[in-house]
Amino acid sequence: MTSCPECENELSIELDEIDEGDVVTCDECGTEYEIVGVEPLELSRVDDATIVDEEELVSEEEEDD
């Protein structure tokens, strides 16, 4: 079982049900992590700037249509 790096709460991640790029959220502190590697399991914290950047990209793509 993997622990949240922020609060050390156990993260319920089913290794056979995840893929790289999936996002998991800690039930205790709400921190979001992107799965960057499956074997071995590697997590990368998703920060608010990344989320905003992705939303801006989608908006820009829609404007181009």
C-alpha cells in the first residue's frame, strides 16, 4: 500500500486498475497525484498551476475551431 507524501495517509490505489496519466486523490488531505509510473508506482503531485494550464489549453483549442 502506498502512503500520501503530504499526510502519510494510506492511498487506496489498485495497481491493476491504474494507468500512467491517471490522477488519484488522497481521501484525508485532498492532495491530487498523477500516476507517472506503474511499475514501480511513481506519483507526481498535481499543483493548481498545472490544472489551470490544461484548462487554458482546452479553451484555446476550442477558440481555434
